Amino acid sequence: MNQFRHPAPPAPASVKPFAPVLPRGGPDRWIALIFAAKSANGGVIRRNRFWVEKEVGLERFELEVRRRGFHMLEAGNQLIVICHNGPVRFLF
């Protein structure tokens, strides 16, 4: 056994589990943060449909995706945005 390896101390009781903090500033701020992510630069963004409806509204989010020339898929309760304005081919 490695003599330099020590177990991490337990977290204090006052530490609460992580919970996402929603940005202040309304729908425009929320959308700006979503599309400022690294994955929005040629990658993929995935969000829960119900969360999008609650935060900005599905219509507003769809308009923003279209404005950027991106593509959006819906699979179950997930919205998947392909952050690329070129053609998309579904393989299966």
C-alpha cells in the first residue's frame, strides 16, 4: 500500500449537494449561455424539453436554433441541437 495515499476527509454536514443555478436575466440570458458553451461551436447541445419549455419556451428556443441555421432533433424528452449549419444525414 502506498504510504502517501490518504483517504479524503468526509464532507461537512453543511455542504449541500450540487444543484444547477439558473441565470438571472430572463430567456435571452439563458439562450446566450447555452450557445456560448464550447459544444455550441460545431458540436451538439442536449437539453430536456420540459426544462427548455420552463426557461424560455419551446417556440423561442426553436426560433433561436433556426436563426443560427442549426438543426434540432427530438428524442423522447430530449432536444438535441446540432450546432452546424451544413447538411445533416441520418444514418439509421
